[in-house]
Amino acid sequence: VPPEDPTIDGAPEILLRAGTPYNLTCRARSAKPAATIVWYRDGLQQDGAITTTEVLADGKRETTTSLLAINPTDLDIGRVFSCRSTNDAIPGGKETFVKLNVHHPPTVTLSIQPQTVQEGERVVFTCMATANPEIKGYRWAKGGVIIEDAKENKYDTQVDYTFFTEPVSCEVHNDIGSTNVSTLVDVHFAPRIVVDPKPTITDIGSDVTLTCVWSGNPPLTLTWTKKESNMVLSNSNQLYLKSVTQADAGQYVCKAIVPRIGVGEREVTLFVNGPPIISSEAVQYAVRGDRGKVECFIGSTPPPDRIAWAWKENILEAGTLERYTVERTNTGSGVLSTLTINNVMDADFQTRYNCTAWNSFGPGTAIIQLEEKEVLPVGIIAGATIGASILLISFLVALACFLYRRRKGSRKDVTLRKLDIKVETVNREPLTLHTDREEDTASVSTATRVMKAIYSSFKDDVDLKQDLRCDTIDTREEYELKDPTNGYYNVRAHEERPASRPVLYADYRAAGPARYDARPPSRLSHSSGYAQLNTYSRAPAADYTTTTTTPPTTSPEGAPVPPGPPPPPPSGAGGGDSSSQLSYENYGGHAAFSPGTGYATYRLGYGQPPPSLERATTYEAYDPMGKYSSATRFSYTSQHSDYGQRFQQRMQTHV
């Protein structure tokens, strides 16, 4: 007889509590022979079930009961268990299922971000929890103290050293129960004292232990030293001294070091009871005629009961004796006895002073010598101070002058006061000479040099020339860096000057009577606005077949000057003749300077020469400034300029 369908107590879903053991029960009724029951968990056969059978009232059929013991956890939530019953009548068997629902208190995981922090930084605590049934709330605490303003699953705060020793806890609860998880924060902080060392008083021959406890993170290094000594006595929290003497008395330093974080230290004093120890200087000083003091300091323990001074035939413990007074002062570190001497004399410097102290352990003595202290007069000190101050001020002034001169000397600037004058150079050379010059300028530097201006002999132009005068710069690079006109006069900067070229002299006209007229006020033309510049260069000596009639000259007062030998060349002219003057031919044919006046005019390649000049002797001369005769920028120069430059240009000015 096959069994009835198997049944599981509590099916189809059983509510269990995590951690509480439970027996799953499966029954197969009315089977003959008795049915066999097998348990499965999520399809996997389970062993360990306990099976019992019971015979029914008819004495033929039987009921089989199987018990499977389980200990449910939160992992068993939703897990399916099944039992299958079989016998000979139904070899395939029959099966039934049950689903588990496990209630459990919250399962909590507490995390920190970041995990390692410096003191003063912020961290976030996160409390991750799962629960069945649902979570009812969170509660945070630090060191067992509830944090009232933290109610969520996250807690953001700024940490200090206390988070390293006081754990932060998160408690989560639901209807089943609550779970509390806590953790410490890996806070890096400087050493902090935990147990402060205490002063210790002991007797000679005793053993002493000094204790000093620090905390720090990362782990700190601890050292014990005696003050004003670098010898390490211990590296632990305790310093052990055996059979101490009075030499062991003093201050000890307990120092803690946290690498790359900080250092902390504490001082503790060890007192060793013994006879008085006098720690005053053996030689002390006083000024003759003033009030002098001799001091005797006793810093040992116990304090002295009695202190006495002895010198010559005198003994004084306290009070005044003639010029001598003894006073006793208790300080925090000992007792100070002072012998005061009024009106110090020579005899006082010849006397030894004995300071003796007594306590319960015995006496202590020190011999002190008084010596004279040299005192400089106030006038000498004041004079030395004033002298040093004057020397210092003088040095600073000299240094400032030196730096100023050095800086000023390094400036190679060009100052042009008349910046509102616009100068335009116009070429008047013959086409042939102009072509030759352009062919030669390819090998010479560009026309960025400053052309030397002509120094006029007219007295009325002195003021103008002083305003327009500036230092001439012969270095191309320097001038290009310090161009005051910003390239305005760079007329033909892309061309270069020729090395030399032939110069043709015009025929000499016969001398005529001297004629005078008022000279123009400047180099600028009154009629056309142009100034003509006539120069001739210095040149090696040559024979001339043409006789030149020299025009009469005048003195500054306007009187004629008799002819004489030619004037010597100006200094710096290189030994050749050089002169410069403004040609009056450009003044629109001024009546005072007609071509028939007999003035010799030296023309430098302007206009077509007369036929007679084509056969004249060609004068080949070195032209150091030839490139400025046509393509150049015009510059003003000082009166020391070289007058031997060959050029004739007109200059158009716009003010």
C-alpha cells in the first residue's frame, strides 16, 4: 500500500529565529510496508535525520516520522527543505517542500574612511547592517558615551588622539534585538603624557625608580637622560638608579619621540639627602669703591640649618658687622646666603671668604676669592658707540655711491631732448654714385648707427646744439638696443655702406669781394625747410693742379681777417684736414652768396658735375661714414664729432 502524501509541520513556510535550534518534521502515513523518508536542502540530500514508525489500528499500515535538526542563521532565509517518502508500492516516491523565514537581529559591519589619519583630520564611520525584520534605528557612542547628534548609519567627525584609545561604537536594533560593533581609529599624533614623573626624595645609598609613561602613534621612542647630558640612561618607561649618591641628585629628562610627528619631554627632580653642597663660583668680582657681594648657594637636601661666613678674624651668620652684612634667602631650588661689602677696598680683594653650611647630615664648606672688576668710563663707551655708528653709516653711504655709479656706468642710453623734431633725409647724389653706393652697402652693417652731425660755427646755434647733442654710439648692437627715436630715422636700414668711393671736386671759382649777410638762426632752411650739409673728408696728401682761392674770413665781430696759413686740423681728426659748414646755396639763391661771389664750394656728388669735372683728378679717400651720405638715419652729435665725413644731404624737419 503506498503512503499518503508526506507532510512537513509548519509548511509551506516556517518562521524561525536565528541561533535557535529547530527540528524539521516530515510524516508519511498509512503505508505498507512502512515508507522511507529522505531529506533534501536546496536539492542536496541531508544526513542525520531521525526516523520513527508507528503501526496503525488495523495492524497492517504504518506511519513513518522523520526529524531533521537545523540551527538556522540569517543565511537560511528563503532556503527550501524537502522530504521524499517511498516504499515498494511507489518506488518513485512522493515529495513535499517547506521554505524557511529566519528572523535575526542586525548583522553589522563598521568601517572607517580613511583608515589612517593625522590628528585633526576628518573621518567617516559607516555602519552597514542587515536584519530580518527591518532595522529600526542606529545609535553611536565614543568611549561608552552616547553621541546624541549621530542618528544615521554614517558618522562624520574630526578626530584627535582620544580616538586612538577610546573606541567608537555603532549599535543597530530591530524587533528581534540589537547589535553593537566598535572600533578604534588609527590616528597619528605626537607624544602625550600618560603618567607624569614625580619628584623623588631619597637618602644616600638607596635605590630609586623614576616612572614616565607616554602614548603616541606610530609607536614612540622613549629616552631617559640627566639634564645637560646626552648620555641615554634608559629606553623604557622606568629609570632605575641603584645606590644613589649626592652626585645622582638633580633633574632627569624623560623624552618621547614619534618619528615625523613630534617630540615631548618631562623633567623630574631627584633629591638625595646628604651634607650641604655649595655650588657658588670660587672667584667673584666687585668694583672698587662700590658695594660688593659674595654669594654662597646651597642647593642640596635637606636645607642647611645654619650658614656662617668667616674672613680674617671675623665670623658672621646674620646681621651687620662694620662694612659687612649677611642675608639669607630661600629660593625654589635652594638657599642663598649673601655677604655684602660696603665701599669695597683694596684689602677686600686680598681676603679669602669661607662659607660653611650645616644640616643633619653634616657640614659643607666653600672658599671664595673676591677680585676687582674693571669698569670702562661711560665716556669711552659712548665714544666707541658713536664711532662705530659713524663708521657704519660711512660704509653704507660709500656702498650706496658705489652701487649707484656702477649702475649709472652700465647705462648706455641715448637722451634726445627734442623728441618732437622729425628729421627726414633726402638723397641728392647723382644716379651713378647712388648706384655704386647701393652695390657696396651689401657688405657693411645696417644703417642703425648714429650719424655724426655737423658742428656749426655759428654762435646763435649753440643753445640748439646743446639741446640736440647726445653721446654718439659706435657700436651697432648697443644703439639698436637704445634707439631714442624708436627707429624713426631708420630710412634705409636694410642697406649697408660702401667701403670707399671716388670723390670729385668741383672747379674752384675765382675769388670775389667778400660779402656778408646776416647768417640764419639755425641749420634749417628758411625758404624750403631744408638744410644742406657740405663736408669733405680727410684724405692722404695729394698734388692739386688747380689753384684754389680761399674766401676771406671774418672774425666773430664781423671784421675781415687777413689771409694766413690754414688752421690746424681739429684734435681727433686723424691728421687730415676736415671741416664742416652749412652751404648757403640752399637758401633759395640768397643774394649774398651768388655763384659769382667767388666762394669755393666743395660739392660731394650732388647733381651732374660740369664737363670740366669729368676730366678732373679723382680723389680716392677712405670714407668711414660714407654709408650715411644717402641711406641713413640722421642723428645729432656732440661738438667733438669727427668732421671728416663726406656727405651732402638735405634734412627736412617737421616740428
